[in-house]
Amino acid sequence: DTGVSQDPRHKITKRGQNVTFRCDPISEHNRLYWYRQTLGQGPEFLTYFQNEAQLEKSRLLSDRFSAERPKGSFSTLEIQRTEQGDSAMYLCASSPPPGGVIYEQFFGPGTRLTVL
Amino acid sequence: AQSVTQLDSQVPVFEEAPVELRCNYSSSVSVYLFWYVQYPNQGLQLLLKYLSGSTLVESINGFEAEFNKSQTSFHLRKPSVHISDTAEYFCAVSEVRGFNKFYFGSGTKLNVKP
């Protein structure tokens, strides 16, 4: 049984560079979420996919951020022109369609981004 | 919009002592309530959830939480903690109607001392 996986686990980049993170949800889960967690805070919602459709984006997701889920399976989160304020843990979660384990989200281990 | 407040950022406690981690929420709509636990260097794991029915919910490792609608609280308790319970605990809510977006509190670090 494989859970939600994220790659890479750690990323160090210089300010101004672009970075891309990948999330592989649990295979039968059609719902996928991205959250961001900064030091001392709880996760904050970034965006939500149902299958391949991106149905909601938080105002936290500036125009430098873009997320995709092209075939309704894995998802990518790209940050362009990174800033030091982007340093955080980026979490991916998935959940099954209605009728599955009710409303539980399964979280991946996260990608820790450090922008120098 | 929903908001979650965890009143204590850190809770130190001795092993075998009881503990309560407090969670209050604010919402204009009906919500589901969750507690997640994050052990060092691990991802978030569901500890317990309240969806409906009995207001007291329990986890498999001895934690329990009680939903109090009038006080908009969902405090987490354990009568006797173990060293292995040392972790960060997050309270979260999601709207009953919607796609299950979570709103998290800022977390409480439980430090169990021998």
C-alpha cells in the first residue's frame, strides 16, 4: 500500500530561480490538494484539483505559482522567480471521491523549499 | 471563512500525566472537525475526526476529543501520555458542504518528559 509521495523531499534554490515539485496521490483518489506550511504555522490551503480540473486557488497562490494535474493522476506545483518568502514546506494531500473514507485527507511527507 | 485557534503553542507534560490540547474554531456554516498529528520528520497523520453523531470521538492510541457546538471547541485529551506521544498536533475544520478544503490551526507541540 503506497501513500502519497512527493518529490523532491528537499530543495535549495537561489532567489529568482524556478522550481517544480511533484505529487503522486494514492491511485484511486480523484481529489488532490496543495498546502503550504511555514515555520510555526499550520498548513494553509493553496489549491484543489478534482480529477484534472483545478477548481479553486487561494489568494496565497500568486501569479508566480502554477499547478497542474494533466491526466488526473500526479500533480506538479511550479514556482517561478522564487523569493525568500517562498521558503516553506509544501504539502500535497489526496482524498477519495464521495463514498470512500469519508472526508479524510491523506498527506504526503512534503517538499521543504529553502530559497537563499 | 473558517478559522481555527489552538491556544497553546507548546505543552510540556510529564509521562503518565493527563493532557488537554485546546482547539476553538469560528465558522458560519456547519463543519467537520479533525485532529492530525505530525511526528518529527514525518507527514501529517489523521488522529481522529468528528463528522456527526456522538460528540465524543476516540482514536486507537488513547486520545479522545469532544465536539462542543455551543463553545465551538474540539479539545483533544489523553488521560495518560507516553514519551511516544511527543509530536505536533494540528486541529483542522472543513465545511460540510464543499470540497473538503481544510483550515488548520497553528499547531501545539506536545513535549512528554520522562
